Amino acid sequence: MKKSHIVSLLLSISGTSMIVIALIIIGLTDKNSFISYTGDQILTTSMKYTSASTIKEVNMETSPNASLDIAPAVQGDLITKMTVKEIGMQLNKHLGTDLLMNKGELIASYAISLQVDPFIVAAIMLHETGCGSRCSGLVRACNNVAGQKGSPACGGSYKGYASIDDGIKGAIDNLYRNYYAKGYNTVEKIGPKYAESNTWVSKINSYVAKLKS
């Protein structure tokens, strides 16, 4: 093969390679396929917020039949001004020194992942368990932190959980499925369905105010 033919062949191969590389680069940088994370952006499966102090945006994938919207209940409230970690620290100030001690961040992160108000969740737990001082026997025996009934049974008709963390998540799951997903997203709406006591709503609201103080 002549020298000129070899040079032409090499140039042809080189040109083809450059075109392929250019196409790959263009594909990677296309705005529809490239995801960029800045240094102060945190992305979780349940929410996205920027900076270390403010929840920017919440993106949830919900059932088509779900009616979830906690914004009217919390708009302008602490939940819109604090990170999950900060809400957890705020809750920890009032969760006592017993079995709910330092569970604030778990409550906050799991509740917000389901668009449930973490202050309402924690208030119900404190009211139902007495864990602000010493947790009740139901909590100690069954890890039930919200007075739920059901199976697997523990302590009669009350539901049992394998751990305190499971009990916390179970309580939040219950609020999500049976209340928030059906439009019961405030203490006043939850109360008549959750408890028979006429004073339940006022007591929970008192706990909410204390948790936010």
C-alpha cells in the first residue's frame, strides 16, 4: 500500500473517532439527560432542599387516589423554614430522656417523606405515651408509641412492633394511610377519627405548641 494511501486511511479513522467522541459529549451534556448537583444541594427520595437552612422544594410520588397536601396546614410555619435535621433537633428538646430520646430526626425525616407534619406526629406520640417524662407500659412492652390497635397483637388489642424505631415508623404510616391520604391533615380533622375524647384536639395542639417553642 502506498504511503499516501496509509496516511489517508489514518486520517479517515481519526476523523471518525473524533465525530463519535463529539456525539458522546453532546449526548452527555444534553439538558434532558445530564443531572448536575451543586455543593449546597441535597437530594433525597422524598424531598429536595438547597442550602443548610431552608427546605426549597418537596417532590413526592403519590397514589393517583391520594389527596395529600400539608401546605395549608404548615405554610409559613417552622416546617417550611427548617431542614429535617433542624426539625429533629427541635423535637428532641421535648422528647424526654426515656425511649423517645433523640428520635427527633427519625420522626422528622420519615414524617416529611410521607408529607405528614412531624410536629403533629410527635405531639400525638407524647400524648399517647407520656414519654415526655416516662414512657407507658404499652411502649415498653410493645414499642407502640401512638396507641394503635391491630396485629400482630401485643398487650391485648394493641399492636406490637419489633423496636421503637419500627413503632415510630408504624405510627407515621398509620397517619399517612388512614388520615393524610384521605384529607385529614390537621389536628382538628384528625381528632374526631383518632380519639373518642372531646379534649384530644386541644391537648394535641398544646403539645404541638410546646414542641415548636
